[in-house]
Amino acid sequence: MKDYIEERAMNIANYIIENNATVRQTAKQFGISKSTVHKDVTERLSQINPTLAKEARRVLDINKSERHIRGGMATREKYLHREQMGIK
């Protein structure tokens, strides 16, 4: 594996752990696709640093289990905003 890919995978994992970040937030921060974030954390990082991979995976699993709640809150905010603006 190329050195820059290994370094990126480590940086991604550290960012996820430090910021409790989602895959989408991480992809935006690093300017890469969500697929690349996922592959770096689940496949590449487990070969480089299994301990760090497990920690990052734990954060991503928590975020995944909570995503339906965040989605519901976003929808609620959307309709509250529309109501305040007088939009039907």
C-alpha cells in the first residue's frame, strides 16, 4: 500500500475519533468520497493499525445507530422553519 494512503487512513481515523464525526462529515473534511472513508477505516486501517481501526469503527457504529434520530430531527427542523416562514 502506498505511504500516502496509509497516512490518509490514519488521519481519517484520528479525525473520526477526535470529532465523533460521521462518514459524511469526514468525507467533506478530507475532500474524498464516503466510499473512500469507509474503505480506509474498515479495510486499509485494519491492516495498518488494528487498534485504531477498532476505535474508529466503534465511533462510526454509534453514529450509524443514531442516524435515524438525526434524520428525524432534521425533518422536524425543516417543517418548523417552513411553518415560521409561512410556507405550506
